[in-house]
Amino acid sequence: MTLKTVIFDLDGTIANTLPLCIAAFRKSIEPLLKQELSDEEIVASFGPSEEGTIRKLVPQNEEAGIKSYLKHYRELHYTCPIPFDGIADLLDFLTDKGIQLAMVTGKGPHSTVISLQQFGLTKYFNVMETGSPEGSVKVAGIKKVLERLGANAGESLYVGDAPSDINYCKTVGIPIAAAAWAETTDAAELLPLKPEYIFYTVNEFKVWLSETIG
């Protein structure tokens, strides 16, 4: 394929941030709900950005919940201090090859900035679309990024770890490289959805990119 643009997801693709998200939700939401939440209950509430999830879980304490979440997300980021091994080298490689880079994530804008600053990766993603409190907007986000970059979907690639990412990409008509390198990702859930590509390590993905780009 001719490849000119690569769009990255963040959680589970750039870094193993899902456990951090769950921990921050637990610390911020459980005191407001006055009840404990399982990991499964927390993950099941994802879809909107964190702001939307908090609005749904504690509507009467939305502002306090969001403020508390971002505070704990920042303070707990030491539990996820660096991106996946090889990600920084991969981004350098793509930049050196003249590939346009962008990010489309379901995370809210504030937590996205916190993580990219923590990882030292802010400079790679000048073009970015984040999540909405109203619900998933990844399809619209990918379309907006392609438009902003003047990119053709057929000459672009989305990199994401979730089954929903595969479905979103099929809607847009952009090929996906399913990222199966996070411990939180179950490749058995990805394969039946027939992603164009699936990679189990960042290095495997980089080798394929070097062969594809030339």
C-alpha cells in the first residue's frame, strides 16, 4: 500500500494506560457514589470521554468528579511512566520518512495532554481529535483528521487496540493496524472482526512499516 498518514489511538496503543484510567476512576468516583465499583463496571461505562462517564455515573457531582479524576489521573501517572517499548523510536522513524502523524482518541482533552506530556510525545501530534462527553465520536474524529491533513483514507492507517476501533475504521473506509501488544488487549476479540493488519509487538509493526514505506 501507499502510506502517507498514520493516525494513532492512545490508551492501549501508545501506552498501557487502561489500569491508570481505572485506578483514577475508582479514587474519584467511589467516594462520590459511596459504593465500590469493579473493574468491569468501570470499563463498561467507557465510550464517552471521562467527562461523559462521570456525568453519567454521578450527575449531581459532575464538576467535582471531573476535577477529582484529573487530579488522581495526574498523581497516579507514575504507575504508567513511559509508553510501550519502541513507540518513541517508531514515531521518530515515521517522522523521518515524512509520514503525517495524528491522534484520534476517546480520551478527554485534558487527560490526553497529561499523558502525552508525561511520555514526552506531544511534539508528534500537532493534529489531534479527542473524545466527547456525549458519546463515542471516533468516526467523526478520524474523518476530521483526514480532512485537516488533506489525507486520503486509502493512503492512511489507523492504529488502535479495541474491537470498536476496527468497526469505526470500516465505517470510515480507512485500513486499521490492530495493536495487540497491550496486556489489556485480547487478540481473540480482534481477529473475528477482520482487521486489515494485526501486530503483536511494536517492533513487528515497525518492521512491517519499514518494508511498506521503503
